[in-house]
Amino acid sequence: MNRILLTGATGLVGSHLLRLLIDDSRIDEIIAPTRRALPEMRKVVNPVEADLTDLLGPLETSLDTVFCCLGTTRKQAGSKEAFVQVDYTLVVDSGLSGLRLGAKQMLVVSAHGANCHSPFFYNRVKGEMENALRHQGWPRLTLVRPSLLLGERQAKRGGENLLAPLFGLLPGNWRSVHAHDVAQCLYHQAFLPGGERVKVIESADIPRHSA
């Protein structure tokens, strides 16, 4: 039995990944805790609670893999503290819950520029999150660092909509990437045999790691 924990299932990348996992015959069950209810879907167990931490603690089902697609912006979160809660605390808690339940690998959406020593708050928090996951001692940890994400969000981010055309013209890791490609990358990497204990996939490399 292949049982998955997916946090961030209602987000831009997470919603694409959820559909890929549902359609995969190797997956028997997807536990997707969310703050707002998902439509009823086969294979999906959807605990709902305003605070995601309250849903992770009581989980008792054994797991094989954890996917974490949580992410927000400081503006969307409303404060630095709320941003840290989503992009650091809940991601780390997802990892701890997965390890407690026997998962052997974790795959995470981070961000281009993640660096715990960055002078930029967003990048610094992402880097601190990555370091915390590294110290959890996963047998396999995959960190995917996309640049600006393209795709239709339920909650619009005005700044990203304005920047998207510009980021599409930038070179290398700065070039924008479609959320579906990020989801496909996570999905593909999860089923590769062996591999490094910690694998970092930069934004420009996402397409070639997606198939």
C-alpha cells in the first residue's frame, strides 16, 4: 500500500499534484488535511480544521511519502508572524508528522533564492525551513525551488500577475515556471529509485526533472 500525506492541497502546486496522485494506480490513499474542505474525491481523506497543526498531531495512519506544497506571501498572510507560521512552522510540522508515521521520503516546494543567511525576509525563512528539514534526518529529502509560479490561483496575487510577463523573459533560475511543471517534478521524483539523501532542484532544472 502506498499512502501519502499532502499538505497544501488547495494551493496552486498542491492542487495539480493532488490530481496526479489520484490518477496513479500505485497510490492507495492520500491524506490531505486542509483549512477549507476539498470536493469529495476518490482515495482522498480530507480532515478539515482552521489550524493545520491541530490536524497533523492526531494523525495515526502509517505513511510512505510526504509532499508539502504550503506557501504564502507576507502580504497574503497579513504579518511576518503569520507568514512564518505557514512557510516554516507548518512545513516543519508536516515533516515531523511524516517521520512519526514512518514515511521514508519528503518532497517540498521551497523557493528560488532560499538561503538562511539572506538579507531578504522571504528567502531567509525559506532557507531556515530547508535547514530544519535537513536536520530532521530524512532518508530522502527533495527540495524544489521554483521562481515565480504561473497558473490560475483561487486567491489572486496582484503583484505576481504584474510581474509574470517580466519573469517569463528572465534567464536561468529567475525565469517563471508553471505550477503544473513543479507538481509534475515532485510527482516524478517521488517514484525514482535510490537517489541522494538530500536533492535540491533549482527552478531552471524543474522541466528536465519532471519526466
